[in-house]
Amino acid sequence: MSLTHLQIKELLDENRHHECEGYGTDGICVRIAAIGDLPSRFGQFHVVAFWNNRDGKEHAAFVHGDVCEAEDVPVRLHSECLTGDAICSLRCDCRDQLEAALKAIGQTDKGILLYLRQEGRGIGFLNKIRAYGLQDHGYDTVEANLALGFRDDERDYAVAAHMLASLKVKSVRLMTNNPRKINDLTAHGIKVTERIPLIIPPNPYNRFYLETKAAKSGHLIDFNGKEHLLEQIDRPIVDGMTPDQIAEMDSAQNNGNGAGQ
């Protein structure tokens, strides 16, 4: 069951003149500006357009099913990545994460993907490409951000918390490998009842990037032959993998499990 016409009208009416003290240190206040049907190859969604009062950025929620007043809603926070999401770059895992999350949400009775305008871990597109240039000369993703004068991750999830509150979601099951997202949402009053891992197999171009996220940014990804997390027992097969890739992954996983016993 999706959002009803009455629910959509109520959300729009409530947000038409919405102003509040805002979330986070910057006092960011977002409001729902428009809602429309969005059929996709991942299922039936409503797209909810948000506007925020600090910088005019427009964020989106892709809503599957009736999430208003719902508990334990599967939610993915996805930060914008032009090179990955649109051009299918192999330097990151963003496109794979986006598609895996939408596919999983489309197969449940309800769920939300929040698409946040935080390109390049919050440093913007221009600086992300500058960071790529540094990485081409041997820097890792964290070192490149620091060299440009940024923190390793400049993203802020206050907007996401406000968006979920505006959609009247009572609690979420967060699809993430990043503990910081859980901590930030919780700090902003969102109840996170479970973490759903979003495991994407690396490719030769992004393996070092993913290893850096695990080693320096605390992402829950295991590359070092340690005992696998319980949720990593299932094979992370995604669309487009060849039989040879699946066989290679099975072999590596079996060797890893044997080493950890």
C-alpha cells in the first residue's frame, strides 16, 4: 500500500509554511515542497522533494509504500555522487549501493531512500575531482581530503533526520556500513532499531578506496582476513556479476572463513 492522496495532501498542507528551529548546529530546516508518483524498474515509488532554508539545496526522498507513522522502516541515506550514480564510475561503490538499496526497498512493503545533495562526502563536485587528482598521485581518499583542507568526511545528517521526521517515520532500520550515520541520526532524535548491511564486492579500481573507508573511517567492511561479521555470511551477489566473478568470490569467502576458524 502506498501513500494515499489524503496523506499526500496532509503532508503538503503541513509543510507549506513550515518553519522550525532546525536540526544540527546549523539549524537546518527542510520542508516538503512537492510529491509525485515515480514508477521505476525497482518498483513503485513516490518522490518527495525537499527544500532547505540554509542554502537552498533540494533533497529527495524516494518512498515505497506507506511510511507515515510506521516503525522499523528500511531506510538508506545516499549522498549524491555524479560520477558514480550517473556515469557508473568504478572508482567508488556509490552506484552499486544506490541500486542495491533501491532493489531491496522495492521488494519490501515499505522503505525510503533519501538522496542527499552532499557530493564528494560533503566537499562538493569540484573539490572531489581535485581529490581524485591527488589520489592519482598516491594519496588515499582520507589523505586527499585532508590535503585540501577538509575533514575526511564533511557530511551532515541533520537534514536526513529532519526529512524522516517530516515524513512522520517513527523508527528506522538503517541500510549502511557506516556507524557514523547511525550515531548522527540517533543524536538528532531518530530511533534506529537495526543496521542492515549493504555489502558490495570491490573491483580493481575501488578496492583501495573501500579498504581506506574500513581502516580510517570505521566502515564495517572486512578486507584483512579477520573473522567475517555474521551479516557477511551471505554472498553479496549483485546484478551484472559474471559466473567467473561469483566463483572467485565464493573461493575467497571460503578461504576467509577457514582462516577465521
